[in-house]
Amino acid sequence: MFPKLPFLKKNPKDQSQVFIPSRRDFLKLSTLATGGFVLGVNFQCSGPKGESLTFAPNAYISISSDNQVTLVAHRSEMGTGIRTSLPQIMADELGADWSRIKIIQAEGDEEKYGNQNTDGSFSVRMFYEPMRKAGATARTMLIAAASNKWGVDPKECDTQKGKVFHSGSGKEIPFGDLVESLQNASLPAPESIELREFSSYQLIGKDVPIYDLKDITRGKAVFGADVNLPDMKIAVVLRGPVIGAKVVSFSDGKALAVPGVEQVVKISGPSFPPGLDKALEGVAVIASNTWSAIKGREALEVSWDLGENQNYNSEAQLAEMVKSTSQNGKVRRERGNFAQAKSSAAKVIERTYEAPFYAHATLEPPAAIAHVKSDGSCEVWSPSQHPQWARDAVATALDIDASLVKVNVTLLGGGFGRKSKPDYVVEAALLSKAAQAPVRVQWTREDDLHFDFYHSHSAQRIIASLDSSNALTGWNHHTVFPAIGSTGSKDELHPSDGEMGLGCVDFPFDVPNIRIESHESTGHVRVGWLRSVSNIHHAFAMHCMLDELAEARGLDPIEHALSLLGEDREITFQSEMVGGEYGNYGEPIDAYPWNTGRMKAVIREVAEKSNWKQSMANGKIMGFAAHKSFLTYVACVVSLEKDNSGNLRVEDVYYAVDCGIAVNTDRVRSQFEGGSQFAHSLATTSAITFENGVAQQHNFDTYKIIRMPEAPRNIHVHIMESMEKPTGVGEPPVPPYIPALANAMYQASGKRIYKLPFQI
């Protein structure tokens, strides 16, 4: 049965007719979707002047009478290809002609589009089924219209290449020719929607180039700083050199004397800790052009109260963190009795691992444009990963209702978690209000590195016990790092359950005695999430230690990992958690269990593809690690070679990845190719340090990312065939690469690596 749709109403903007569902209608229709979002409905039909007709059965798909299929991308594109992959799912279910698809970017509107926070590698896993249902709903209605027109059974019809066809007669009709007959159509009941068999897909599971490829390669793509509005001003902000600093006084005379400078405005910011969504205190220079704004900022004279972090030294804190790991910590997971295993051990191996602060260093520094209008509303253009958070933060800063804020999302020149934070968007809104004009806030590279939401530095101590038969009997992992929560509260002294679940408490190996502990650490800078988050340092420590244990036990590292994983089984961890929960990346553990069989499969695959046994036997320099993050199983082998001068470089990287159904295999490979290079920088060149509360790295000359000569020469990505639910691929390439490289370096040098970054 099809529920009848409400009557058509006039669209006041263009006088066309548009279906405007009530809240009750939305609630009825929400059963079509999963993942907690509403599948909106919007049927447009011809207006009184005979304009073109549009059929739009949900918030994501519209088909015009001229046969244009338009799909809405509601997640942010920052190189992952999500602006292609989600529409690709809809198009396949719909049976659209991909070569004629038009994709438009959604504004930030959670009620209409659902969760738009493009973070945590969960876009595909959250929206795979809803996008299929969105496409299938439109297909069902198009088939119903065509079969009614032809007087045939709908089951004899299907869609392909933008047409409905009848298998018996060979009849076909373009989607656009059916739009008029759908103007009084009813929405299919959710239970009547049938999804396609996977084997029939033409796009899902295939290589599909990103939609924006031509515009990007031709320089036509619009990123944040590319947006230009009439009468737009440019602003840069002089922020306090230490996080939490306050302006005591400032003189703007010299700044205003710079040609092009029009206004100097103080931004009042929060005390420390500043939170994740507030603009830092500072003095902004608003000018007619970027150069004048920067030169005006250089001319400012500001006196600062540097606050409580003015004596902060990151190296001193790291030394204290290392020291703390030798004491008892807060137990977060426990199995058996590690103390007893240690006391009765034939051998105990104890190692400490250190990692620095990291910056996101996106190639496009933060930029945002805001226009606070005379009616009190505000429109924003921003390369934002989280437009809804940006909207809410702007509304709070301007003290207006969120409904008065519109956030337009541009392409992102890199994100890695940095551009989910809305602080730079808030700056633009506050300065637009002060200037009574559109304002673009532009961060420089120095701003970006000095005022980031850094990945925490960390110290870890792992103690392993071996019995007289050389079996691994105990594993004790101590971890300490400033928690993300410390950016919002001084009371957050331990990592959250979520952070501990990123490669620490989810230790999957079959060891009889396990004890995982965390230690207190105070935040002194802004800390946030960076690509793969706490998996970075946890995987480094865990898999370097496992490699050392394999050697101590006289086992090949890959055989060692396979044996420790034990029998194929599913792990939940929850029964061993102490005073907390295992987060499982926000998913139910029964729906996404930790499956040792899937991990062993990727390990065996990478061993085969890298020719591990024979290569190692022939003296090839190789390192291995396998890690599950963001619900994806990844095994990695890094192979080093020496050039004629005796210098080492990464010749080959081998990945085996099980991400469930790989929607766009081209993008999966691309993420692993880029992820290995991102991880290589974290391992070998990148680090942020603080002295007297100030970041000591200023640009890419001091905060280094790898250049082309340092990049791995060949990256081989092997995607496991799977019909399991899709998981994530943006972040999982990073964690196993760093320990695999470190383990390869041990093979080359005979020296174990315990501290990041290290030199090749």
C-alpha cells in the first residue's frame, strides 16, 4: 500500500508547486532510512507557466523533465571521494546514467540530510543502506509510472542508463518523460522497497573516478579561499602566542596606516581551556586585500597576559609522562592476573615508547567567509567537515537562532579532522558583523601550525612476560597523553573510553593475562583528533613490541601474529573493561565484532602479495604490522632498499585491507596510497614542540612533511573481496604503516625504534 502524499503547495520563491511535508509527514517517511536521519520528500511539479517539471522523491535525488538526474552530496569532500561514493550508491540503485549525473553539494541542514559530520571514517558505513533505499525508492516509483503507462506488470520492468525498460516487449522510456505522470504519485511503503542484488550493480564495487576530477585538475574547483563575494573584506587575526592568552591593550595606529587596512577589531576569546568550538582571543585586521591585512597585522602593537601556560615545555612534560608509566595507573581493562604472570615469568621484556605532538598541516590552511546581513541572518562559505557544528557555533557566537545561519560547504584542501572544528568559521562571522560586510578570514601556514588542535604527544610502557616454555603469558600496557577532553575541561586528566578503544584496550591477541592502564596528564594546548587519532601512538607501541617479542620467541613476525590471534572467533572486550565501556567506534559490538578470522585473512594476504617468506629468506629488508581501526582490518608490509650510496628508502609498501563492501575501489586504493605517505611523515619528519607555551615550528621548513624523493616508490593495495557491511578507509592506512616501517628499520640497522620521529 502507498500512503497518499499531502497536497501540493506553492513555492513562494519561484511560484512552482512543491510538496512541503509537515513534521508528521517527515516522521512517517523517516522509516525509509537508517542511521538516525530523515529521508525528506520533495515532489516538484509544473508551475502555472509550464516550467520544466521535477520529480524529487527524497532529499537526495531529483529528476527533471529534460532527463537531468541530480544527486545531492551531503558529506564534505576532502580527497576521500565521498562526494562521489555516496551518489554512486544512489545512482546504481536508481539505474541512472552515471555519465549524465549532476552532483550538487548540500548546505548544512541536519534535519533534512542527517548527520553531515565527515569524520571518523564512517560516511559509507553510516549511509550505505540509506543511500541504497533512496535510489531504490525513486526506481520503484519510476517503474510504477512506466508499467502503468504500458499496462504491464512492474516486476517485468527495470531501470538502466537513465531509462525504464520492459523486458518482454523491449519498450523503454527516459526518466524525464515520466516526471509529469508522477506529479500525483504516492510514496511507496518502506516494506515494498526491494534493493538490487549486489551482482547486478554497475558502479558499486568498481573503480569510479571522482566527480570533481576534471575541475580539480584544471584549476576550476572551488575551495574555501576561492570564494569571492561582492564587497568582501579580508581579515587575518593576531592571536595570543600562548593558548589562553588575553589582550591587555593594543595600539592600532600603525596598522591602520597600512594602505588597504580598513578596520582593527578585538575578538574576545575564552579562558583556558578554550573548548573545541570557540574562537581564540586576538586582534583582527580587516582590509581590502590579503597582503594589506597581513602587513597590518605585522604593524599591530599588542600587550598580552600570557596566562597559565606561558612556562609550558612539551619535552619536560613528556619526560614526566614517561616517568609516570613506571607507576601503577588507572586500570581500564583486565584479564587474569598480570602481576602473578610477571612474578612467575622466566623472562620479562619492558619497553617505553614516545611520540610527539602532530599538526594537521592541511595543504589549504583554514579559511572561511561569512556575511552577517542586515536582517540579522548569517550566510557562511567554508571548507568544513562539520557544517552543522559550524552553524551552531556561529549562532551561539552571534547570539541568534541556528535557523538564521546557512552554511555552504566548499571543497576541502585536506581536512584530517582539523576542519571539523568551527573556530575559524566563528572568527569570520564575528568579523563580518563588526565590518557590516562579507569577510573572509584567512589563516597563514604559521597560524595553522601555531594554533592547531594538535594530536597529543604520548608516552607508553609495555611489559610482557614469557614463561619457561617461551610462551607469552602477560601483557601490561601503560598509556599517557593529554586527552581531547582536556581542551574543554581541566578535569579531563585521563584519556576517554573512546580514546582508549583506539588500539589500546582492544588488544586482540590471545594472551591469558592482560592489564591495560592509563595515567594522568594535563592539557596545555588545544588537542583534537587527527587522522586515525590515538591509533597512531598505540599501534606504534603495540606492534613494535610484538615484533620484538617475536624475535625473543624465535618466531617469524607474521607467524607470531597469526598464532597469537588464536582460533577464529569474535571478541567483544566488554566483559574485561574496568569502570568503562568499549566504544567500538560508535557501532554495536554485535553488528561489528572484532573478528580474528578476518584479521588473519589480511595478514595471510599481505604475506603472499609481498612474498614475505622468500623475500626475508633472501635477505630483503622488510617490516610487518597488522592493525584494526575504524572497523577495518589492515595488514601492512614495508620493504626497504639501499641505493648506490648506501642510503635507505622505502621501495615497496604492501597493504591488504578488509573494509567489507568496497563501494569505490579506486578511492580505497587512493586512500591507502595517500595514507602511507601521511604516516611516513608522522614516522620520520614531523613533530611539534612547545617552549614557554609557544609552538616552535612555523612552516614546512621546520614542521616537515615528506617530499617526493622520500615517498614510497611503489604502493600495492590489495582489497579483500567481502560482502560484509562497509566500514571505513580514510584513517585505517595510517596505524600499521608506522610500526611496519620501524620494524623494517630494525632489520636494516639492528636498532629498535622507541621514539617518533626517527630517521631512515
